[in-house]
Amino acid sequence: MALAGRTIAVVGGGVGGLAAALALARRGADVTLWERAPELGEVGAGLQIGPNGVAVLEALGVAGRLAAQASLPEAVELREHRSGRLVARVPLGAAARARYGRPYWHLHRADLLAALADAAVAAGVRLRLGHEIAAADDIELAGAEVVVAADGVRSRLRAATGADGGARFTGQVAWRGLVPADRLPPVLARPAARVWMAPGRHLVSYPLRDGRLVNFVAVEERAAWADEGWRQPGDPAELRRAFADFGGDAGALVAAVSDCFLWGLFGHPPLPRWQAGRVVLLGDACHPMLPFLAQGAAMALEDAWTLATALDAAPDPAAGLATYERLRQVRATRVQRASAQNARVYHLGTAARGPVHAALRAASALAPGLLAGRFDWLYGCDVTRAG
């Protein structure tokens, strides 16, 4: 075990940071995790974990706990925004388990973070909450042989790798929140991910916690983002104005929102390198994902496992970091680009919508396996098989 006794600092207490800390500690590393928030967790946020992410959670030993908290969607449904008419249906549920050997999960982010944090502490990770780390040479990191920058799309440590540290507004914003299911049409509590598509906008919903809550993400294209932060309290009235032409169940969901957050979606082009010296990037710090493939958390989990495995197999940290970069860069960049490409399908203008939706509808009806097969390269990957 090359990691036995090595001192590693992880900066960022999100999904990727906690998973990395846990994976590294399980291999004998002396790990401290630094997080600027005074406590872990996030209110009002759901996430989707594909079979590729579930594979990592199994390997980390937390899947048993999370399986009891996860919702199991039967399908992803693409629908027209006004009428709610079904455009295409991609089977999940038993079909996903049969195809990939693992389920597709919907989870509350707080449940995932709690499972990872508890396992990390049990493995010996020291959590340092309420500590701001502004640069790779901060005194708190002085003794670390490796510094894992899992500090998000606006990473302060990214500059240590020689990359442009500035995140750029992508031209899209997202309202996110939770609505009690008893305030909504019963169909919205049934286990499926629903995507209502409109020119320049889309709305996603799926149930959480045994159908008691419905998570939503509403994305709109915008020319600018004026707020200094990346997240702010959202105005439900503004959400309703932006999605006023959404009808049926989608319209009922928008009408029922009483509070939400508004995110500006930021990103940066694929980076030429993810590591330099003792600093290595992970998750959104090196490959931020637009939410059109629901792979942000899964990619961070894959990063975490691969990083720990590479460091543990290498003769020295530098070699391990280089191996991690080589193993992860091509795949993560492909997912990053595919997520952006999916935005064009969801947000098609009026002229293109008819032909494209007709083609999707035909494929869904005549060859549902063909649509599901488009994601084999994504969901069928299991990074834990390598060690």
C-alpha cells in the first residue's frame, strides 16, 4: 500500500471531496478534509446517480445505506412543454439493472453527503469545517504531500496547476428546489425522471424520499448573469414568468413552487492538465458539467476512486497523479461535451423541434433499446474493476 501513512489534504466537502477522502483513507492515507461551510449538507437539492456512479458507491461501502434512501426511477421521459405529450421514453428500473448490473438512483444530496461523511470519519478522516482555503500554499496545507482540489467550478486552487482560474458564465441559469408531493398531481410522485422541453428552456422533475418530495430543476438560457455569486435565493414569481407557457403537470409543478434557489451555470473549457506538483484537481474543479446528462456527481465519484487507486499503485505521488490524469481526462471531457450537446436537443427552437421530436418519438416506439444503447458507454463503465 503506497498510500500508507502519506499525508493528504482534500479541499472541498462536496460529493467528490468526501468520496476522495474516504477512498484515500481506506488505503491507509492520513487524510484531512477542509471545507469552508460550517456544516456539511445542502437543503433542497436532489441528484441523479447512474449505474456507473452506483458502482463506486458500492466499492466505497456506502451503497447499502443509500439503497434504503434512494428512489428507483422506471424511466426518463422526454415531453413537450405545452401539452405534456410524450416524445421519448428511455427505460431504467429493471431494464437498467439488467443492462448494466446496477440500478439508477435518485437521491437527496444531503443523504449522500451524510453517508460519505460518516464513512470517511469512521475510516479516520479528520473533517475541518468552517475553514477557508484560498490557495495551495495556505499554512493549513503545509504538511500535505498531496493536495486534492475538490473545491468546485470556481476553484481557488486550480491556478496552482497553471490553468486559467476563472469560470465563465455558460449563458444558462437554473432554478432548483423541492416541493412536497402532496401539493402536486400524483403522477409527479411516481418513480420517473421527467424532462419537459421548450425553446431555450427545460424543466426536470423526479421524486425523492419515498415520493414525499419532488425535486425540480428549471433551466433557462440568458444573455448575462449579473450576480456576484453563483447561487442566490430565487424568486418563484420570476420562475413562473419564465415558464408561464408550460402546461399540464409541468405547469402545476411550477405553480406549486414556494421557494427555490437560482444558480448561474458556470464552466470552463476542457483543461490541458489536471495536476502540477503536489496539487491535483477533481470533479467540477477540472470538468464542470452542465446538468443535461445528470453526471456531475457520478463523474466526481469516478474521479475519487481512480485517484485513490492510481496513487496507491504508484511508486511516488507524482507518478500516481499523472496516471490519474491520463485515466480520467478523456472520459470526463467526453461526458462534459456530451452534456453540452444534450442542451441543444432539450432547447431546440420552433423550426427544428418538429422533425427532431418526430424522430425521437419513432425511435422510442419502434426501437426503445436503441435509445437506451446510446448511453452504454456512459452507464456501462465501472472504474472500480481496475482495482
